[in-house]
Amino acid sequence: MKRVFLIISILCVAGLAQAQLYVSANATLFLNDNAIVSLPNTDLVNYGTISAPTNGKFVFKGNSNNQISGTSAPNFAEMEIAKTGTGLLTLDNDINVSNKIVFTSNLIELNNHIIDLGSTGYLEDESEESRITGINGGEVVCTAVLNAPVGANPGYLGAVITSSQNLGNTIIQRGHKSQVNSNNAGSSIHRYFDIFPASNTGLNATLRIYYFDAEKNGLDENDFDVFKSEDNLHWLNVGHDVRNTGTNYVSKNGINSFSRWTLSTPTSALPVTGLHLSGQWKNNAANLEWLTQTENNNSHFNIERKYNSDLQFYTIGRKNSSHIDGNSQTPTIYRWEDANVNSNSGSLFYRIEQEDRDGNKSYSNIISVKPEGVALFIQNLFPTLGVKSQVYLQAGRMDLSKMHVQIFDMNGRLIYNKELNYQSQWLLLPNMAAGAYKVFVSSGDNHWNGSFVKN
């Protein structure tokens, strides 16, 4: 006998097109023995407990848009999306699914929320017409023990892994937000994977990424390559070994460690990553140095300068890509000397404008360089590239006692915040991820900023 234990409120508000299945605080909705809750044009609002630990099923039907909301994440054994017309199911709350999500018709919009499949849940019959989407954020997550996996597709999320090594307990997260580089440029398909194995070295693995045509994001699938990122900002094109536009997948062999992965095209996706500028006054000239982590279809760099009195930057020189075809998968350092300056005008401001072969442009960080002879608050910060555990902050010769030092990552998070004696000294960095960081130093009306890239 089917049993449904309900301590709930079911509301149908006059004037609204759909009803609500409302589970109030301290209430429980419990399903067992293949019980089914059918929700035609009905929102599910959960402030209590929704539990279907074995094989109870929730079916979302009807032609209207509906939501799963509330403050408590429902625990589904099985749920089905079977809407008609343009009906959409949107998550306004996270959900847990221990058995499966059945895709019969229409879409589930993540809406910046999480579907957690745990170690037993999976997606069934996901298709072009019925699938998970979420181009503004959100992820579907599963875990699996992958020991010498052969064609393993945990949760049927579409990341197929083969390796002769034991990866152990592995977390796989699939998102649908187009990926960009550290300059907020470029694009990818509307699908990416975060893969986190317990053992993540020497894997010699093969990864096959499946996608739907609706996720191509305007990119040409005939040019799809596999891209990887260690920090979700700087991307490396690792190419492809197999590309199949009929069954919609791209695969890559020889992967020794996993991180974030997506598909994009070499010419339009992530043209230059890790563009970072630094500089100092030396030998009566401003000596500039900038770094690119990778280059794809890069044409050249325009060196731009402005004085304090200028309202805009002006181009003072051009430097072509060091690579004949404009492509590189390894870091490249560029240098430029600007001796044609008015050294009595105070600080000089510089930035680099990068232009790819299609005419698309992106910009580096802005730095200031102060000529000698002017009273300097901070003289230098080094090293600026390849930083490990510390950087040296070289103070000027002002009559100051203290200075306030702050370090931010590229997302604006405060990493380091200390008041120090005003003197040259090594700054011991906290545990920080690899990437670019901004440094701000102040003391009264004196301000200085710089940047560095940590390995």
C-alpha cells in the first residue's frame, strides 16, 4: 500500500495562475513505497522537511513557470520535469536528489543554486529539449569513487573519465556559465566542469566533454578545443585528440591533473590570459615589463601613457606578439623602455592595450612610475613575477613612521591587511593561490599601488 504522510499547507491564492504546495516550519512531508506527488502548475515552497528516502517521486507538470523555494533544501529520491509549452522549473533553493532526475520535457533553471546528486543520484534522459540550464550561475554536483575508471560518467553529467590510476573519491561539478579570462574577455560554451579527485597527480587520464547544441554559445563546434584553468581566471588551450560534432563531444588524452575544464575556440574564446604590467624608473627612463600566461590569435600590444594632467591615455609605442602565429601556451615576458618623458611632471601612468587579429581589444592593469628626483613614498616592489612566499617592499625616504599595506586578489577579496613601520622590508605572504594580486600602501595623504603575480 502506498503511504504519504503530510503535515503541510496547500494554498491556491485567488488571482494567481498556479497553486503552492507549502511545507511550513517544523512540518514534514514524507513519501514512501513509490508514492507520487504530482504538481501541475504548482510551486513547491519548503520551510520544513521534505523527505523521500527510497523511491518516492515528485513530478512537475503543467504549462506555467514554477519554482522550488523556501529556506530548507528538499530531499528528493526522484523528481521528474514534465512541463509543456514554455513551462520552466526554476530553483529558488538548493535541492538534493538521491536517486534520479527524469527529463521528460522542458528545462530546469539553476538560477544560481545547487542540485546535489550525492554519490547515488544521476540524470536520466537529459536532452536538447529537456535539460538543466543556468547561464547566470549554479551547478549540479555529484561524487564518485573512481579507481582506474574506464569511460566513467559520474551522475551522467557528461564528463567521461578514463585513467589507469586510482583517483579515489572524486567531486564533479557541472556549471553552465560562459567562462572568461582575468581581463573579463573571451567566452566558452555554456558548460564547464570542476573535477576534484582525492589523488590528482600523474593521472595520464582522458577526459571527454559532452555538450548540447543549445550550449554552443554562438561558437563554431568545428573549432572546439579543450581549455583548462587552475584558478578559473587564466586559461590554457590544451587542444583536442578527438572532436565529434555528430554526437557532440571533444576529448583530450594525457591529462595528469584535473581542475576546471570547458570547450572553446582558439580564435574567439580567450585571446590573451594573465596580461599583467609592472614597471620602475631606472637609468632615466620608465622600464616596463608585462607578462602573458597564454596567447591565442594575438596580434600586438600598444603601450599607453598619461601624465597626471592628462585626461586620457595616449599610445606611445607598439610591440608585436613574440609568436609568429600569435599563439602560445606558455608564459611570455615583454619589455619596453620609455625614455622620452618629462621627468619633472610627477608620476607617469601606463597600461597595455592588447589587440588580437580579429580587432578585439583588452587592457592590462594600470601602474604608476615616478621619476627620480621626486620625493618617493614607495620606490619599488619586487619580484613582481614568479612570486613564491614573500615580496620586498622598498620604501622611500619620507619622514613617516607607519604605513598601511593591503593586498587584494583579482576578485577584490582582502588577503593581507597590516600596519607596518615605514621602512623597506620583506612582506611574508599568507597562504595564497596562484594568480595576480594588487598591493595598496598608504600613509596619510601618501598613496601607492602595485601588483605581482604569484606562482
